[in-house]
Amino acid sequence: SCYLPPLRYPATCTFKGSLESEKQQYIIHGGKTPNNELSDKIYVMSVVCKNNKKVTFRCTEKDLVGDVPEARYGHSIDMVYSRGKSMGVVFGGRSYIPSAQRTTEKWNSVADCLPHIFLVDLEFGCSTSYILPELQDGLSFHVSIARNDTIYILGGHSLANNIRPANLYRIRVDLPLGSPAVNCTVLPGGISVSSAILTQTNSDEFVIVGGYQLENQKRMVCNIISLEGNKIEIREMETPDWTPDIKHSKL
């Protein structure tokens, strides 16, 4: 086991292993450390013991080789499952500008990460990057939904353009015996949102709450996302009766 630093804005997801001991695992990647540095570490947390009074976790740091994702925050990591195999998928986020461009005034300036897709094999500790022509901009604080071999990416914020485009991408990962195949499809019907909370309400339904639609405009609308086969449907749900604190706060 190892020490897990108190990271801010890391990417997290759950991982369903094939063994009994792997039933409850959590993948944590990147984020900001208490010293305001960016992490490129990847951790696997698993439940060791669970009883009525106490849950014990084990945290293991995974070393990666190959195309290792640079240190970042505000990105996503998801697990995909295909042909009896699994892979982690890392996308988006922000990173500090290259050291050659950093000055005293711009030491902590950040930029969009390149819009690459990283496939991470947690079993063998190797990572491979893919460049997809449909992904033109680096995005951070987007929403990602994983189901079987498919990931849907919604919204996000482009720091370079300072926009929150109504993106909706479908990324499909095929894991045959040879090299993985990754393809991306741009779908209509996306939403403009960043920094939202995603909650799964059942196996085929999710709810998006909060976030921003403009720099200084909170998103007060909530959405229901339904998945059926290869189709995704996004519709507005009845708006909650927000308290005055929520309505008038800046966050």
C-alpha cells in the first residue's frame, strides 16, 4: 500500500475486475497536490475488508510506460470493457505551460492538454496515445459516461477559446487480440456545460446537476441522460426549487 495525497480535481472511476478481490476497485489519476503541483500518478484503491463498523482500503501506485499522460487536472478517466478485456481511457484536462515558456509571472499558468486519447492497460502498466481527427480542442471539466466499450463525452471548457461548446462525442474502443481500435463519432444534441456533477440513477440513466454554461453564469437546468443500445438521449428534467443561497452564490 502507499500514501494517497489529498488531491484536488483528480479523475476517478470504478473498475470491475474479474476476480473476487477486484470487485470494488477505484482508479484515481492526476489532480493538484497541496503544494499546487500537478500529479501524473495513477492509483488503484481496493476494498480489503468491510464489516459493520469499518471499511479498510488498500492503495497501490501503478507505474506506467509508453505514452504516459502528462500531469493534469480537470480531466476524465473511464474504464471500457471489450472482448473480455478492459482498458482505462484518459482524456482532456489542463496542465502547466511548458517549462521553457514559464516565467515568474506565469509560473502557474495552465493550458489545455492536447486532445489525445490515452488507453491505459492497468494489468501490464502500459499506456498508448491516439490522435482522433474529430477531437480538435483540448477540453477540461467535461462530463464523461462509460458503458461497456463506449464512452460519451459531453460539454467541457476550452481554455484557449474560453468557450463551452455543446459537444457530444461517442468514443468506442475495440480490444481484439491485436492492437486496440479507437474511433470517435460526433453526435448531435450536446449541451454546453462544465464542472457539472454526474450521478447514475440506474443502469441506463444518469442525471447532470450544476456546473457553468458561461464564465459567470451557473447552470440551473438539470438533465436526464438515457442510454439505450447505441443511442443516447439528453432531456431537461424538472428544475429543483433551488434555495436562495444556491441561486445567488457565485459558485
